[in-house]
Amino acid sequence: LSAWSSASGPSSRAAAGLPRRRRMSGLRVRTPKKAKDNYDEAIEEYEREQNPKAIKNRVRKAQKAAEQALVTGDKMARCGAALKLLGLRDDAYWFQEPVPVGEVPDYLDIVEEPMDFRTIAGRLAGGEYGDDALAFASDVRKVFTNAVKYNWSPDHPCNIAARAGLREFERS
């Protein structure tokens, strides 16, 4: 029986380890087994990545690893773990990247020294903090205080996220 034979039914093809036939707009598409396996693996990987449960599992694993580093790591490893935990929060998207001053022209009029998680992570990775955890903590606090300062209304979602993030940071 050849891999391209159309005489066999779907169950016998599967039992023989042959590729399934795919139909697209009424046309039969013949895919060699190796290409088919790569295609199916790519589709499965994409679906796993887009699956909300898979995303939650990856976040949980990252949280557990960061929480473990908070307990067992040295001073600066604990700083990195605290930043990682803050970045995994649902409301952290407000603070991940620098505020685009082109889109928010009055931002620098209100906030003297902008700060964000990406800048802090870069400084941490580059060793700019050295062993100074207080400078790291000062920058993290600056992220949240800048957000509260610019988004002054207590009902603004960014203000709420900043106050919650600061509370979380102070607890860790």
C-alpha cells in the first residue's frame, strides 16, 4: 500500500502510520509524512501558546521560580525576582515600557525622571546597581509614584494599578 493510495479508509491509513489526507476547498492536498509532522507540530505548538490555560501555567511557573529566588537568591537576585513578580501582575502592562513622550507631550512637564520596568531590568542586567538594593528599590518606587503623579485621579486605572503594585512591592 503506498502512502498516496486512495483505496484505503481513514482508519486503515492511521493504523498503517500514514499521513491523513487534507482537503482544502474541495481539493485534496497530499503532504509527505515528514512535512505533515512538522506542520502538525507547529500548529499544536501555536495552539498551546495561545491556550489561556497554557499561558496561565507559564505565568505560574515563572511566579514560583521568582518566589523561590526571593527566598534563596543573593541580594541582587532577589531584586530581579521582585521585578519579575511585579512584571507578571495582570496590571503591569502600564509600567513595562517607557511612556512614549511623543504620544504624551506633557508627560515630562509633570514627571521629572521617568522610569519603567524595562529600564530597571536593563540597569539590573548591566550591573548599574552593583550591590545597591536601595537604588533598585528607589527606581521601582519611582515607577509607581510617577504613574500616580501623572494619573492623579484615584479612579484612573493606571493610578489604581500603581498603588496596588507599590503595595505588592513593599510587601515583598
